[in-house]
Amino acid sequence: MAEHHPLNWNSRNLTHGWQRGVNAFFWGLGFKPEDFDKPQVGIGTPLLDGNICNVHAHELAQLIKQGCTEAGLIGFPFGVSPASDNITQGNIGGAASLCSRNIMANGAEMICTSHCYDALIGLHHCDKNGPAFAMALARTNLPGLIVNGGSIMPGCHKGKPTTIYDVYDAAAKANQGTMSFEESEQIIRTACPGPGGCGIAASFNTMGIALEAMGLSLPDTSSMPAIEAGKRSECLRVGQAVRNLLEKNIRPRDVITKQSLTNAMAAIAAIGGSTNGVLHMLAIAREAGVDFTLRDVQVICRRTPVLCNFAPRGKGTMVELHRLGGTTMLLKHLLKAGVIDGSCLTVTGQTMAENVANAPEVPFPNDLIAPLDAPFKEYADIQICFGNLAPHGMVFKVSSLDEPNFTGKAICFNDSKGVSDAAAAGLIRPGHIVVIRGVGPVALGMPEMHVASAALAVPELYGKVALLSDTRVSGVSGGAVGVHCSPEAAVGGPIARVQDGDEIEFDLLAGTIEVKADLDARPLTIEPITHPFGYLADFAATVTQAHEGCVPRWVLTARRGS
């Protein structure tokens, strides 16, 4: 096979190309004569020492580079521009979160194509890292995979484990006077004890499990904690896995198919995962040229039961999954349930069914994973609705309502702080539907409104109010939220015309969201937008709406080769 498809199929255009002068740099890097025939692999590394999710990224990248050397490849780590979803939460920096995904995808594409790398490895350490590299893999179709940086260990407060969910819950309770400031401060100081992504089914782990279910990550890599020795040995094995992809000429678009995207979305639904996962599935599908839409997501979520009790819907963490038997154990359980299809090709070169064949069975009883005949819920917490408020769709995540429908009166805001202040002042009451608009992808980069959802998760409001918005919420969010409203207010979407007191009704299983008013009859004034940052202006100038995954507009019409 090597004779017909050399493993250095792309880098040889440089190392043996017409422009011999470029080789001076390779000699300067310490190349030996035989190195000019070795495949070159870009190792996308989200460097951000100011974020505990990413603080060990450089270490893992160097181990992956070592593994590449041992496999006869040459690995070149390169940096991309991540932003911490947590540190920027509730501040203007939150506008960078989704933008960073697209910027990282562009950066990985730029480095790997301009340097003629033969393969791409991307490290998933924080929410947008994995989706960004999956987008780059789909876009370039370079052989490669995603490596998971691992989950954080739980913290501890009064002898009980804590997570990032408890942090925001404690801050909201202190703000509203139901917990002392001192106790909330104790929780905040101890909940995040070291390296790793947020340990619950927030966006980081949602995407970790989804990428493994899609076949873009090696088995069990999403459940191995960041601090475990096993995470280091995993990284050393990645080089050989990439060599196998090169030898078999397995490309990302061989792995990213409608069925594998269905598997990934079904896994997100089954674990009670983050709404951000929906946005990323749509983006990856667009990059790969696969016809996968919110209508497909709607069908998947209606038929998929909730089989995991991860926080924020429950108390479970990824560390618990690791100790129970890992992600392959969970995927084997989902395969038995008929939730996922085992025939899809994965980056091991084997099918999903082959990957999980030797995984252990789920040990019962346990608090994290439900038996197949007794799910935590018969349908997913995530559901998709369409209607006069959201003609192109809205993504709901509802784990707090007893019934799959809700009717309430609108109370409108322009940011999360306004909601937090209003809740603290007692202005938001049971029966309200909180509407936050003017913060969508074009308006403000679609920042997360977790501060707002946390303010509504206190006992007197939890399950008694809902939150609707044209932006996103964190995967840490609980309660009843409807987000990604498309089209957004800034481009004239109906949500811009909603007024205080409007009656709004949604029915999750019917898939409807309606405002009991003639929105078209109301005047609409769209104020000019002045973006505070250049990166945000660039993002807004090219971004599509949420139902298209917020990819750049050119992605929808780009012609792609094999």
C-alpha cells in the first residue's frame, strides 16, 4: 500500500519538493536524512496556562510527540487560541467562547495545510477545543483524531464531593441570601482541585463522550481522568494509532457520516448532556458536508431515553464513569439499548461494535447508569422546538419540569446580570418565562448565560420558571432553558418583538414554541451593532445562525475534494 499511497503523501511536497531551500529549516530542526521520508503530524495544542482545563496541554502534546517518534512519525505540536468558558463566564470575555471554536478550527486548518502535514491530532481540554479540531479534521479531511485531555477530580466540601456545578449553585444561593457568603466561598475555593476539564456532563465531557461515540477518539480516552498515569500512557499510543490511519488511508469523512453523527447526538441525549453539543454536531456536519439538521436532532431526542445521571441533572461525574468501567462500557450499554449503531467505522480502523466488544458490562446497582428497562426518563432532556418565536428552531434542555410543556408570561432582559439582579430582588416569580435577547452570534458572539440560569435554579424558582434566549447556556446549567433561538434578534428574529407580559407556550414532545401575539404586526427597529473587539467583529461578519451550527457562511457552499 505504501508504494501506491506513501505515508508522507502531503509533506513530501515540501521535503522532496521543487523548492529545496525549505529543507534548510528541517536540517536546522535536527533532521537526519531518513527523516525527510517520514510522515509529519500536526499536534494541535490549546495552550492556556491560565485555565486549569488546559494547564497540562503542553505536557500531553510532548508525550504525543514522543509516541509519534516511536511510531516512525514526526510530530509537531502547534498552539491554537482557546478561551476559558469558566473564567470568562458572565463577563464580556464570554463573547470569546464560541468565537474561539471557529478561530481554533481556522488555526488548525491554516497550520496543517500550509505546512503540508500528513495528519492532524487535536487535543480536547476545554469546551470548544474538541469541536474546533473536529471541524478542522472534517474541513481538511487529513487523517487524524481527537485526544481527550481528561476530566478534573471532584472537590470536597464537608465530606461530600463537589464540582463546578456546586460553585455556581453556591454563588447564586449566596446572592439570594439562602447560603452564607462564607460557606459559598469555601465551596468556590475547593471545588476545582487541579488539572482537567469540568467533571460533569457539561460541554467538555458532553463532547468528549460524543467524539468517542462518533468514532473520532480512541476508546475510553474520554473517561480517563487528567491526573491518572493512564492518561500519559494513552498519549504515548496515539502515534501508532495515527500511523494506522495513514497506512489504511482512513480519513475523517470516512468516519463522520450521518449515522456516526446520529450516534454522537444519541449519546449526548442519553447522558443528559449539554445543549452546546447540538450546536457542535451541526457545525461538524456542515464542515463534513453531511446532511444533518435540527430536524434530525429532534427525532433522535424524542426517541432516546436518559440513561445516565450525571450532574447537572444528577450528581454523577466522569470520574465515577471511569471507576465503573469507562466510556466503552457506557457505549456498549447504549449499543445494547439500540441507542447507537455499532456498524460505524472509527479511528481505530474497526467498527464501534468491535471497539466495545470486550468492554465490561455495567455493574448494577449503581447511581450513575440506569438499567435498560428502567431509564431515568423515557425521552431526552434535550428537545427541539419550532414556532413563531423560533422559525428555524430552538434547543431546549429541561430536567426540572414534571411535564414536557410550560406556559408563562414573558419578562425580558438584555444580559445575564440583569436576570441575576432581578432574581435577587424578587422580581422574577413562578410562572415567568425569562427572555434574554440581543446576545446571539451576530450580536455578541453567543456568550453563555449561565449566571442567569443559575439564578433561576434556586428552590423557589426551580421548575417553576423557564429561560429562553438567542444565545447559549453552559452545560453546567440546570432548570428549564430554551436557547439557540434562530433567527436571533440582531438579524430581525421574532424574539426581538417579544414584550413583557406576552404569554409563551412550549411543548417539548410536540416540538412547538409559540408566543400568543401577532409578532409580525409589531414594529421592529434593529440598532446598529458596534462590536467591542476585532475578533468578535470578524466572527459576526461571517457567522451563520445557530441552526447551521454557527459555522462561517462559506462552509455551507464550499466545494470539497476527497
